[in-house]
Amino acid sequence: MTASDDRPEGDRVGPQAATSPEHDELDDDLLDDDWPDLPADAQVRVPEVTLANMDFGDHRSGFVTIVGRPNVGKSTLLNAICGSKVAITSDKPQTTRHQIRGVLTRRDAQLVFVDTPGIHKPRTALGERLNATAAAGLSDIDAVILVVDATAPIGPGDRFVAGKLPRSAIVVVNKCDAAKQDQILSQLSEASGFEFSAYFPVSAQTGEGVDALVEHVVALMPPGPKYYPDEQIRDMTEPQYVAELVREQLLRITRDELPHSIATRVTEWEWPRVRVEILVERDSQKGIVIGHKGSVLKAVGTAVRAQLPEGVFLELQVNVDKDWQRRPDAVDRLLGLVDDDL
Ligand SMILES: Nc1nc2c(ncn2[C@@H]2O[C@H](COP(=O)(O)OP(=O)(O)OP(=O)(O)O)[C@@H](O)[C@H]2O)c(=O)[nH]1
Ligand SMILES: [Mg+2]
């Protein structure tokens, strides 16, 4: 899904970007060939063509995409902005696999923040898909936020992403709670080399700096309608969200390559009875995910149930889908999060 899916036709700007650049070597060897050409004005709407002649009074609205390398805290920032859990987070890179929309509704404005997968050098069909999803999130939006990590030097990976963004981009230096003052200053100074429009030191974890960022972004939004009902905070179905919650818990307990090998999808949704299938790539991974006498699955189930309405009966099933990460057809199917037959 892209930010443009449910906007009025005339409200779209620029071609839908599609792409590519995967894991641990996050910074090196990102090639321009791995990235589609984005329109220089990808973030600029054309008010006279769109929503023309409509009077929204003082109400502002718009779409704001959050991009950056993996693990810099994009999803944590989305949750902090929305004041509620919208996206799953983890300390493993490439946690986010979709565009995740979080909605911030205030009296004077409604902003739709679009969290994206971390941009990295791809090694697999999954990695390519993640980058394409992130790139597509840069089309038809009103503002873009580039998140960099205050605790790690700005590297080629950050520069690669920055090089794809328009000058109007806003830089967020995140994880300031974990950085020393001089580190934060030097990150800000380094980031100023991008020559973007604004720079915000923030801690998505503590919330420090987030209000100032939000105020700034609201002021940039054009007059516009509400795109979502007041009470909606995330644009994801409940089954999709539950599949993500299960993966989030698995990410907490797995290491090395295993996090990338895990996919989750809901195969039964007869509330309160929910079955989630956990896919791994090899037989050897199955035992790790199940744990001794089922201990891992039990812990995962308990943690997920604690986040769902009382009374849910959650069944977790582990299966092997050999090397799914490298097979585009399997990536397509598994990124759906919900069984096709549901
Ligand atoms: N100390 C500190 N840690 C943070 C902060 N924001 C995020 N983190 C941690 O950084 C790690 C990555 O956070 P995510 O929000 O999942 O990062 P992401 O950029 O969405 O990562 P991908 O989805 O993999 O691209 C997690 O362990 C977070 O708890 C922050 O402000 N301070
Ligand atoms: Mg994320």
C-alpha cells in the first residue's frame, strides 16, 4: 500500500516510485542503480489541481513519510508521534516490512505519518522489496522526515538516503537520550551538510523533542480534510496487526540471521479464536522458534495476548517455507500477513 492509495486522483504528484537497494553492511556499496529516479519535487502537492475550491477553514492535513537506514528508530518515532503503538519495533535491523500509517488527529489538523522499511543494501528478494516499499513511500506526500541515529556517525548509508530526498526534507537526529551533548551537536552539524529545511534533536524513546517536531510539521501542512475518522490511529487490519505483534515478540528472542527468516501470517480469524502461522526458512530454525518444550512459543503467546482484548485464544503454529526470503513469489505471499483464503 502506498500513501497515494486512498487520495483523490487529482491529488497525486509524481510517478509511483519503485525500486530496490539488505542487511548488516548497511552503509557500504549502496548503488544508485539500486534506486529508481525520484521526482525532485516528490513531496510537493499541487493545491490548484487538488481539492480545489474547497474550504477547510483552519484545518490542515497531509501525509508525512518517515525514512532512514534500518534501526535508527523510525517506527519508535511514529509511535511517539501518534502517542500509541502503531508499528512494531525491535533492536534488529529491518523490522518494518511495510508502509505503516499512523494517524495523528488534533482539533486543528490531521497528519498521516507513513513509516517505511529501513533502506539498505539488498541481498535477497525480501531486501529488494523492503527498499522498493520505502521508495514508494516518497511519492505523493506533503513532507518527508529523514531519521538519523545520534549514537552512530552519519555514514554512507545515511548519505545515500539523504541524496534521494528533496531539499524540503526535515532531519530528525534520534536517540538523543543515549548520546552525549557534544555527540548530538556534531551529528546536527554533520547533518546540516545535507542542506535540508530543518533539524530536530529528538528522543523517540523518552518523547523529548517530539512535540516541537510535530508542531513544525503541522505548520507545513496545507489546508485539507480529515482522511481518517477521529478515533483511528493505524491503517492496518486487526489480523495484520496481530501477525506483526507475533513477529515483534519473535524478534526479541532471536539472533543473527533468524530475525530475517521469520514471517508471520494469520491463518484463522474466528474471534476470539486466532491462529498465526510462523514461517521459518530451515528445519534447524524451527526448534529455536518453538523452544525447549515449547517455551519460546509460550512466552511469545503470553506477550502478544497481553496486548489484545481479554479472552483471545491464540494458537501459534511453526512451519518451514524453504528459503522464502529469496523467492519473490513467497515474499509476495508472506508479506500479506494474512492467509489469502481468509
Ligand atoms: N535509546 C534510544 N533507543 C531508541 C530510540 N528510538 C528507537 N530506539 C531503539 O532503536 C531500536 C530500533 O528502533 P526501531 O524503531 O525499530 O527502528 P527502525 O528505524 O524502525 O528500524 P527498521 O524498521 O528495522 O528500519 C529499538 O531497539 C528501539 O528501542 C531512542 O530515542 N533512544
Ligand atoms: Mg521500523
